[in-house]
Amino acid sequence: MKSSRRLIPIYTALLLTGWLVLMNMDLRSGLVAPRLRSTYTPLKVDEQLAIATRYAPFVLQAAHPERGRQDVPTRIDFDDDLRGDNNWDDLPFFPLLPTLYYSALETQTHWFLSYHLFYPRDWADLRLGLGDTHENDGCNLQLVVEKSSERPILLFTQDSDGGAVWVRPGLEIASSLVGGRLLLADPSGSSNPEGTHPIVLVGSRGHDLSGVDGHPDIELAPPRPTPRLSVPGWVLFPPLEGEQPREPKASEAAPGEAAPRVAYQLASTRETLWAGITDGSLLGFAQLFDDVVEYSDERLSVAFPLSYEADRFSGPLGPDRGRSPFALDFTHDPARLGALFFDPARRWPELAKVPEPWSRTYVTHPFSAD
């Protein structure tokens, strides 16, 4: 009897080891098929493309030197459909063109430009079954542009773990969320306080998003036109006229050298997703999104999703992970999520004292029910 009791820890250890091996077998599968299929769905843009391009971020994207294909932010419909529960399996079979989604709200005094990055996989080198690896990932950022000076003044970066505010030098914002200075680039990519493009960093694997002020992995000293990263990665930049996006290769992402520059494409959040949100066709089981919550203000009332629908990995808390483009706010309180996306002119002053003049009257609000 005693000898059988002594064997229980051994059996338990063997079972746990076998479980971990089975869980991690799929993580080592191929990342690209011999012949990639084509995506035929046209990319959708709208009349706000020009303003979104003018202020679109330079993304310093860290990438794993061997498995970095999983670190490319790409089209939500990269596999030619708007479903969330097949993206992990489809990743090896389709091209991954770098893509950012945008939306723009305008008041009498400011532009509020929201951008979304989507990844088919959030991954770890070793999966422990605790949500460290999951199908689909999304992170958001919102840039506030002062119309009178045409300069960005505030940036909020949000990922699954939290968020931070980045502030134009000389502007005082009293908030515990302030992460540092808002650093900007000109169209060439040079760090420039007179630039219009915020510079952000996205990590490999878990795709943590942040500003770059004081980050130890980044060298931005002007007039260097391309930042240097101490980790492998690429500089993803908004397209200049005539430039076409391409899928970057993990082998390009050498640390300590000038990071390879790769153009991304911009797609409209509204034109791509909004109709399917308002009629519910993109929400729920076997659709694109899940975890629906209600949002309402004086302009609209809508059920919008917190997360992407998924059926792979994630662990005991369920597979649905990755912020949707609409689940944007300074907190993760479901009662407040969406407020920064749909009504930023009201939500920013609730965080901290904002620079005057600050209008709360929208000139352009593409999600309004009016």
C-alpha cells in the first residue's frame, strides 16, 4: 500500500509531462505552407484615409528570429473570411501583409484617430496552458491631434494587460497612466518633435504595445533615419506614394542593426466591420467576435465585442482573447470599455485636465446613429 502511494507523485509527474508535450506539439508545426493561397477580398478604405495616413504610427515591431511570422500584424480577413476560430490553423496557408485598421472622429478642436493591430496568434515558446498562448490577438492605440497646430498632443496605447498615456513635451497631464513623452517621426522615419507620426513599440509573442520614450531596446537619436533595435524586429511604416506592402521575413530582423523598413497598408475599421457589428452577423459562436457588451451614449446604442472568437488554446478561462478595435478605454472595466473609441472628446477630460480649447461637439462621427 505504501509503495503504491509513493508512485502517485511519479504518475502525476508523468501525466503532467505528457500533457505539456501534447500542448506544445502544435506550436512547433510549420509556419508557412509550400504554396500560399491568394486573398481575394478587396481592402476597404473610406474618406478618412488621408488624415489616417498623415498621422499613422511608425511601428517598431519586435520579431522572433525564427518564428517571427507570428509577429506580423495583418488583415483580420487574411484568410479571406471574417471568422475568428480558424485563424490559428490558416496562418501557414496565406500571405500576411502588414495592415493597420483606422477610424477617425473629429470635433471642432481635435482629431481622435484610433488604430488597431491584429495578429492571428498570440504565442509563447513554451505553452503552459494558462492563457500564455491563444488564437487571435488585438491591440489598440488612439492619437489626439490638435487641429489649430496640426500636431499630435496625446497618445494612448492599449494591449491585453493595460494601457499608458504618452504626452507631448511641454504639456502637463496629471494621471497615473502617463508613461512618458510622446515621441514623433517625420515621413522619413527620423525622430523629429515636429513630425506627425507617433512611434510605438510592439513586443514579440504577446504583442505588448507601448510608447518608446526611455525604452532600453530602442535607439532613436536624430538624424538617424531608421531606429536601431537591440532585439530582432522591423520598422513598419505608413505607405508613401507608390510603396506597396510586403510580408517581412523573420530572417531580416537582425538585432543591433538598422531595422528593416516595411510598408504597411491601412484599412477602414468602419467599412470592414461596422455593418457586421450593428446587425450582429460578426458576433457570437463561429463568427469573428465574442464577449458582447452594451454601450450607449447620446449618439448611439450598440452591442459591441470585447474579444475575438476563438477555439484554440488559452487555458481554463476560455479561448476568446485579443481586444477588438472597439473595446478601447483607459480601464478594462466592461462598463467603461468603448467610451474612448465612441466618445473620446468626453472620455479624455474624465482622465485628466486637457488643454483648452477642447470641444465636445463632433463635426465627424462615422459611428453615430444620426
